Amino acid sequence: MAYDNRNGNRPQRRDAPREFFKATCADCGKECEIPFRPTEGRPVYCRDCYRNHRPADSRPRRHLF
């Protein structure tokens, strides 16, 4: 799978296991696992706390013409 999709990201291989990284939630302090490498200086939230930080409607809007 060498082709880039229209967002410029390479698609993941479906048979490859997803890599998770250990992190500490910036809100509650619980240890959690996240599917991306955490960046120093940027907060990471566990699944429960993330719900409180994301916008109410985080899905992209589709235009109906």
C-alpha cells in the first residue's frame, strides 16, 4: 500500500497490529494507553476525560446541494 489517500496520509495495513503508548491523563491523572506517540508539552486525556474536551459536534459538516 504505497499510495497516499487524499489527506496525504498513508493508509494503515489492516493486518498490522496498532501500536499504543502509555501516557498519564492531564485531567484525572490515570494512566492510559493512546494510539499515538505523545508530544511533550501537549496534554493527553484518557477516554473519559477526552469526552469533556472535544467540541460537541466534532464531525465535519457535509454540504447538501
